[in-house]
Amino acid sequence: MSAVWSDVVTAVLVLLAALMCLAAGVGLLRFPDVLTRLHSATKPQILGLMAVTLDIAVTNFSIGTVTLVLAIVLFQALTAPMAAHLVARAAYVTDHLRPDLLVLDELRDARG
């Protein structure tokens, strides 16, 4: 890959990651409760990480780099939603959310 194309791919992927970071920050500031803020923080974070690690894999292509990038993305994609779920469950149990924003409250009967 020529140096110009490599720089263009790097610029596009890093810009995409920065936009995802911006979207997460705006969502954290604009959304009204914990559950929607968690959604806005988790989704763009994974996509931004995927863009940056893809850039690393493209610019430094080797088996070791690609394997490490795949491991990073896989573990982050597995742990971030689980962590967000646990924070959301804790927010629900401690009443740190707005019940008027819930469309369907499936935990109401289980909580008692």
C-alpha cells in the first residue's frame, strides 16, 4: 500500500473513531437518565475502538498485530455490554432512573 493511501485510510478511521467519541460524549450530556446514557456510551465506544484497532491492523499488518487487534475487539465487545448491563441493573435497583421513560418494565414484577 502506498504511503498516501495508508495516510488516507488512517485519517478516515481515526476521524471515524473521533466522531464516535464525540457522539458518546454528546449522548452522555443530552440523554435524561442512566439507561439511555449507558446506551450512548457503550455503542459508540465499541465502534470507535474497532475503527482505531482496524487502523492499527491495516498500517502495521502482521499476524501478531491482527491477532492482538482481534483479541482486543473481541474482549471489549464481550465485556462492555455486560458491564453496562450490570450498571443498568444497579441503577434500576437503587431507583436511579426515570420510570416515566420506560416503555416496558419487565423487572417490576420480579423486583416485588
